[in-house]
Amino acid sequence: MSDEKNEKLTDHDYDGIQELDNSLPQWWLGLLYLTLLFGAGYYCYYELGSGPSIQDEFASEVAAMESKKTAAPPSLFPEMPKLVAYQTSAEKLAVGKTVFQNRCVSCHGDKGQGLIGPNLTDDYWIHGDGKIGAIAKVVHDGVLDKGMPPWVTLLTDEELYSVTAYVKSLRGTNPAGAKASQGNLVKE
Ligand code: HEC
């Protein structure tokens, strides 16, 4: 047996089996201390400090998901300020009216009262909540399988937002010969 081994030899003797006092490898100890440090930090932050509980994290994820559901469609979101401004601009509403007369009356009627397409003047909406963002989305994307074209490829941005603002302004106008309501009642 080498000298090095002799130094490490303990005086334990189990039926002739002897024990060496090997020190633990550095990398192993390093890992152990790291996990201890991490554990202490974790305990302080989550148990003693302000770290969020599992319930808090769940609640904030649910809230984030809910707000995404009600938010304007992402592709149009940057245009929201424009959409809102167009609603009060006589000039843009006039552009919107012209677009509507040229492009939409064949299906929605000359006053938006509904024909092949649904009535756009009532409080009932098949798609979304009747707010400006929801109208913009359905005009933008269309509903191809129901016969509503996606106008994004057919109109300029200005025309699309103008006609959206115009459609929004039709709500509550109560035109004669209006088509029966379709979809869900949405209060302003
Ligand atoms: C070829 C026919 C057609 C044309 C043209 C058309 N639409 Fe539509 N539109 C439809 C149909 C059909 C629906 C209903 C879709 C459904 O049932 O899902 C609809 C739905 C809509 C809706 C959603 C209504 C709701 O209750 O959710 C809006 C808003 C709308 N159209 C706006 C327009 C605008 C603005 C134009 C012109 C730029 C236009 N549409 C042109 C057929 C048309």
C-alpha cells in the first residue's frame, strides 16, 4: 500500500475491511455549495420576501390572457389611434361613405340595413363586440366561407379605416327595411 493511501487510512476496521478517508472532489463540493446558495436565495425570495406565489402567477397569467382576448387585433393595433381619430373626422367619414357605396351596398344595403350580409346598424354582431377594433378586424380579414371578402387586399389603408369608421357611425341609425338582427346583442 502506498504512503498516500496509508495517510488516508482510518482506524475503522470492519472484519478486515478498512476505510480510506477520501476527501470529496472539488467539483462535487462546488455543486453542493451552489445548490445550497440557490436554495437559500429561493427560500428568502419566495418564502420570506416578495416573490409571487403560484396563485399570484396563475392569476397574472389569466389576466394577461383575458386582456389579450379583449384587446384590438394585433395587426391593427398600431392603427387604433387613427381609427379613433377617423370616427370624428367629417372628411374621413365622407371617404368611408363613398367606399361603402361603391363596395359594400351590394351585400349590406345602401344604408347598411342588411341584404345578403347582416344589418350593420343594429346592436347585434356576429363577429366581435361592435367596437371600432372589432369592425376593423372583420372588414380587414373578411369571413371568406360566409361570403364577406377580406378587404385588406382590395382597399388602401385609408379606405379601410375610413369605411370602418363610417360603419361604426351607422349604428343606431334605424334605417327602413332593416334586416332582422343576427348574432349577439352587444351593449355600447
Ligand atoms: C359579397 C357580399 C359582401 C360584401 C361586398 C361586403 N360584405 Fe360585409 N359581410 C358579408 C356577409 C355575408 C357577412 C356575414 C358573415 C358571417 O355571417 O359570418 C358580412 C359581415 C360583415 C361585418 C360583420 C357584421 C357582424 O354582425 O359581425 C361587417 C362589419 C361588414 N361585413 C362590413 C363590410 C364592409 C365595410 C364592406 C365593404 C367594404 C362589406 N362588408 C362588403 C358580405 C359582404
